[in-house]
Amino acid sequence: MTAGRVGTSRETVTLPILSVRHRTTYRYRRPVAFGEHRIMFRPRDSYDQRLIAATLDITPEPASQRWLFDVFGNCVAVTTFDIRAEVLTFDCGITLDHTPEHAPVFPLAPHATHYPFGYGAEDMPDLARSIERQWPDPRHEVDTWARSFLPPQGRIPTQELLAAMTRSVRANFTYLARAEKGVQDPLTTLRTKLGSCRDFAVLMMEGVRALGMAARFVSGYLYNPRNDRARHVGGGSTHAWLQVYLPGAGWVEFDPTNGIVGNRDLIRVAVARDPAQAVPLHGSFFGLSSDDLGMRVDVNVVELPTDGTTAHSLQGLPPPLAR
């Protein structure tokens, strides 16, 4: 029995097996030396996404490579290099079985069906840091934006509140692919109504936290059938969204870039309290700043035949973990 398809009150539909190809290439004006690189390309095994196979090919070949779980349970490859090169390439291939939730209605605990609600004493020690605001908001602009989704009086269904916030970003903000590293200040995102997927995720995280709910950042991939831009934006590269902790349902996905509630078309790789803790690839080189000719990221997510064949082997990666 495949977890997540039987014995749940959430309505699910099974997609074909998905294949992800993720290539990141760095180019330099002359051969440079490389420092340690940390790679977070491997998806998290769960009841709704099962990793079947994966490869990780790095050129030039690393001097060493090891694997670890970070503080959030994300799988991280750590590599070192002992040769210089003008090009550094990380090429990852992934095959996984993804079970999306169709029109999700999450089974919330009775006390959490309507906002405001509180978390239990047993959960608060683990959730407290995910409730804390991380960005300055001296004029309470993000707080005011978040509270604009609340009724003037009384309570509101929790799922209705979060869905409205998610879809408002999709409807009223403009997606802008940014090559710059890091995340835009959520106040800038709110004022300009422009940003990348990670910027929208951080804005909604801060809004949710302003309402006293726990939220965390998610990095991964977006599945966009037939590259339909009318359906989704943010494909062709890594993607970002957020999770909110709801009593009775656990961590629930929200993608404000595309107005998605639930895990439909979303492939999780890493979760973290802070976006800086979920960077897909982080490393350094030794040389002049003028040596850096830039980076290119290419991501392609496609369906595979469901005849049991797979596109990738397990070479270079530890075996999938049963959970």
C-alpha cells in the first residue's frame, strides 16, 4: 500500500511518475579554485512523494563528497574540490512518485477550524521560532496587510483565511524572476507588488506569523504540465513556497505565486525556518570578483511512462529512506 492514497480524508489523485532534471552551471573568466559547496537537490521522502531514484553528477569531480541531515531533516550533500576550472556544473536527475491532493479540505482540530486559535502546550516549544517575525515592520505594514483578510468582527474559517491570502498574492502581485541572491525585504514586496516566488513566500510567511501562526519556508520544484504559463509561473528553475502548521492537519502547503493550496504540482526538497537555511546550492570560489561570469539554472519536470521503467539510477546518491 502506498502511503497517502488510502486511509486519509483528503481527496487525492495520482499523477504519473515525474522526472526532474536540475542543472546549475557556474562560469568563470579563468580557472579558479573552489571552496566547500552544500547541495540541497534531493527531495524529501514522504507519504505524498516517494523518491524512486536519483543521480548527482558534478564536473569537475569533487575531491570529497559526504551526506548529512541538517537540523530540519533536509538531505544535504557537502563537496570539496582540489582542482581549478573555468566551469563548475551540478547536474541532478530525480525520479519520484507524487500524489497530489485534489481540492484539499484539511481535517483541522475542532479548536482550529476558525481563526483565531492557539497551539497546544506540547507543540509550542517546537513551533515558537516558526511564529517569530524575522523582518522589521516598524509601521506594521505587513501586519495591516495580513489583518485585512480578517472580518471586522467575529471569527473566520482558518482555511478560508489562508486561501484568501494565498490567492490575493497571485491576483494582485506581479511575478518577477530575480537573478540576485537572497530574499527581497517583504516590505519592498508589499509596496511594489513585485517579486519572485521566494519573495512572495516570505511575504506570506511574515503575514501568517503576524497573525500568530507558525510558518516555514519550502524550496523545491514546480510541475507545470505542457509549460502552461496561464496555469503556473515560476517553472524552469527552482521554486519556493511556504507551509503553515494547522492543528489536526500538520504542515500544509501554500504557494502564493500560483495561488495553490495543498501540494498539487509542488515537489518539496527542503524546509526551513529561514530562507537562508534552504538555499538549493551554496558555495564559494577563490579569485577576483571579475572572474565570475555568472550562473545559469535549468530545471525541467516531465511525466514518465507508468510501466515501471525509470530514467535514472541510484549512482552517486544514498538509497531512498523509508519513512
